[in-house]
Amino acid sequence: MTEFLTHQFLGNTVRNWLVAAAITLFVLVALFVLRAGLRRYVGSFVRRTQVRWDDAVGQVLERTHWLLLLAVAVLLGSQALNLVEKVREVIRNGVTVVLVIQGGIWVVCLIGFFAQEYRERRLREDPASATTVNAIAFLARLGTWATVILLILANLGIEITPLLAGLGVGGIAVALAVQTILKDLLASFSILLDKPFVIGDFLILGDLMGSVEHIGIKTTRLRSLSGEQLVFANADLLDSRIRNYGRMRERRVAFALGVTYQTPRAKLERIPALIRAAVESQSHTRFDRCHFKEYGSFALNFETVYYVGVPDYAVYMDIQQAINLRIHEAFEREAIEFAYPTQTLFVVPPGATGS
């Protein structure tokens, strides 16, 4: 047994290899236990507190990959072995690469967490600033992974200056190949910076309409009134004529009604005042005008214009319904008849001659 333990293998005795394996296994198990314990502790702490930073710590622990624990365990276990410098350099480089990638995962996780926190907080106060954070978070994630790649290449001994120069030339070819995607990407930044609409606005584009649910890097998604999701490419969206009802401060309402030609002139003169009283009896309304507009084909037509002080369509319909009922009540009280399409038929007796 002693002879077996002293047997040389790749410049180290079997005993040294077993010690290195034991150290690696012990460290690996200890790190797994430590990570599990921290997860449980942070999880219970999160449930007891109202602060949000501990949620970020919990997400970072969740995103800690087992390869990082294995890399640290192998690095510590290799210290018990007599290895040539080149092998130790390979181990160090491997651990460094894993650590850099894990660091990138942690940073991206924190970017996503704080971006979501900011978005939810600002969405209630300023939807426009909430949508801008999507683009900022995307650029931050892109910059993080670009930095990770450059650090890995530099750690592996690759000269990155000529590589960056080559990427500058190759980037032109890539840009030409993906110009449609880049067009949508630039359109998304235009939307986020110019803010023609924000999350929650109600848009009408041609014969399609819906509330903005998400403004992404390539597409914007709307939820239609019938429930389905409408997806528009950002570039196509900006090329369209958009009617944004989310920016409506008040709603202008114009409606017409007609009364019969048999209505006396004295009652015709009272109709604008009756309609005005019906409009002004409702809250959130501002009366503009009511006029005897024209002699129609079968009715004397009146046109009324007023404003609703809130943009909500349901509120407008409730107000219009109440106004219609008040007008009907007033006309019924004044014995004013609404007009409807009628025809007068003149019958000439047989044998009668016209003048």
C-alpha cells in the first residue's frame, strides 16, 4: 500500500493526488453548503423585511453557477500538487475566465433587477422615463458582455488592438447585412428619446388600435380592445400616422339632433338653452355652443359642441348618455317632437287634372 501511495504519476505521488482530490472535494462541498445556507438565510431575511436590496443579493446568489465553485475548488486543490508553471498558468487562466464570466452574469443580473425596480417605481409617476430605462439597461448589458469578452481575450494572451481594428471594418459589413434590425433598433431609441407615446397610451394606427404594453428594442406591443396582442416593428410604427389618445387632455364632442318642421318658432328658440342646461348639469363638462344649424330634408337640425374634461372613453359615454336622457326629458316636458325620416304622399283622384 505504501509503495502504491509513493508511486509517481505526472510528477506527483499518488498520495499527493489523493490529497489534492480530497481538498478539491472538501472545498466544493463546503462551497455548495455555504451557498445553500446563504440562500436560505437571505430568503428568510427577504420575507421579514420591506427593503429591496436584499432581493438583489438573493438574485445574485441564485445566479451563482456551480462552475465557479468547481473552479475555486480545483484551484485550491492544485496547490497540493507539484505542477509545472505552464500547467499552473492554464489552471489560473481557466479560473480567471470562469470568474470573469460569473462576474458578467452577476452584473447583468443586478442591471436587470435595478432596471425593473426603477421601471415599476416610475411607471406610476412618469411612464415616459420608465420606458427609457429599457434602452439604457440593454446598452448596459451589451457593454458588460463586451467588456467580459475583451477581458477573456486579454487574459488568454490575445492582442485585442488589431482585433478591435478588424471589428471596425467587419462591423460595416455586418451593419449592411442586418440593416433592417438596426433600423428597428434606431427607431426604438427614437421612440424612447422623442417619446411620441409611452406605456399605457391608447393608440390608433389605421384600422388597428390598442394600449401600449411594451416598447422593446425591435418591436412595440399593443393590447387591442378585443384582447389579442398587436406587434409592430418600431421602424414601421414611426413611419405610420399615430393617433395617441393617451395625450388627450379633454375630449371634444359634437352631436346633432333634429326636430319636426311642425315645431313652433318659440320652442325652437328655447332648444339651445334646454340642451345647454342638459350639458352643464353633468360634471367634467364644458359647454361650447348649440345652434339651429340647418333645414334638413325632414328635420330642423341643431348642432351642439361641448368638452369632456377627462380622456376616459367610458366616462365620456356615461356623460353623453346622461345628456341624452336629460334632453329627452326636457323635450318631453316641452312637447317638442324629435324628427325621423318621413314622406308626404299626395294622391290625385281619378279624372282630376293638375293645374
